[in-house]
Amino acid sequence: MIVLHGGPAATGSAQELARGLSDGFRVIEPWQRGSGGDELLSVARHVADLHELVREVGEERPPALIGESWGAMLALAYAAAHPHEAGPIALVGCGTFDRSSRTRGVRIREERIAQYLAEHPEYSSDLHLRPGERIMKWQNMTDRYDPLPETSNAENAPFDMQAFTETWKDMLHCQESGLYPAAFAVIHSPVIMLHGAYDPHPGKMIRDSLKPYLPQLEYREFEKCGHHPAIERHAREAFFTALRDWLAKSLLDGVSG
């Protein structure tokens, strides 16, 4: 299976997700293309890179795709472009595909930041930052419920802001043009959303925006859990149990089918 990190451009962010699955599955966690090439980064460019990897892996059956945050969005974009070469798809803390859910997510983060700054006046100068800058600075605080300590051998490359900006701008264009989520209607793979109840990305709104195009979509929500279930103290065990069981069943159904 292929585990896709978030961001865009948050290379290494899905290492705990990949590590948590590696005891029972063969896992590949590719780092996505960074900025600095001859062309601006786009969703199509990342889809093409992923397709090249799928072909290189050369398994007898399509790999499962487990995407975290932006990686979940990339998994769906890939499956829409190559529906016969995508196995089961797990969306972990999936990003937004419509303006209303995206606006709701920003509002949730802003409310949490405002509450925190009200309780910690020593940071009150951050209220003068632009909303996007404020959210980037306090993202860990707004996105996580009770994270476990980071592992000492964490491998994260420096955040590539240019890659993030180019890729996310194109994803927004794909949504505004009507390409996504409508293109997901061709996906026949089983799909599940695994979402934290504390995640500022509004899980039920995102699910409802996808359901008309993915009627097979299943949804699981975890209490006391933020945007990264793989590192959330209260939800980690239940999350990995649910994900492993669903993957095993989906892969077995695929073989028997």
C-alpha cells in the first residue's frame, strides 16, 4: 500500500501513519515532488508522479492508497484519473472540496486561536497577523487534541512553502472549475473516511460533499481526536484497529471478487 503525506509539501508528516501499518502490510511512503522545476506544480503533476510509482511497484493488483489530509485529496484525484489502478482508498483527516466546508474549517481554527490568545495575553500581538499567517503559526495547537510526543527519529524535510502554494492554488482551481469532486464519480474502489471529531476540517460536511459522487463512501469518526489520528493519544489504538480491519476486509473482498 502507498501512504500519501499531507500539506501539500509536508513531507514526512505521514511517517507515524506508515509506521503504524508496516507491521501487517508492505508500505511505501513516497515524498511528493517539491518546487523548483521547469513548471509550476499542479494536481495533475502529482497524479502523474504517483502513477509512475504505481507502475514501478508492479504488483499483481492495484495498491491500497492511504492519504492523510492533502494526501487523501491526492488519492481521490489519482483514482479519478486511473480508476482501474487504485485499490481500496482510506481518507485520513481528508481536506475540503467545497467553499462552505473550507470556510467552516478556517472559522474553527480562528475561534480556537482567539480563545488561546485570550488566555495567554503574552501572545496577543499575533492577533495582528493575517489570518493565514496566524493559522500557519498555530496550526499544531488548533489541529491536535492530545498528541503523543514526537518520536526522536522523526524525518521531516523543511516545509516547502512554494510547493504548497503552487499545488494548493491548482487544487482550488480544480474545485472552482467543477472538476472536483464531480470527477470522483468514476471511482469504483471501496473508500472510507477516518476523521477526528476535534479536527477543524469538518468531517461530516466533507463526507456530505463527497457522498453524491462516492455512494460507497464509509465514514468513521473518533472522539478526542484531531487532524492526525496516528499520533493522537486517545484515538490511536482505535484508529489503527479500524483502519487495519477495513483494509484487510477490502483487500480480501478484492481477491475473492
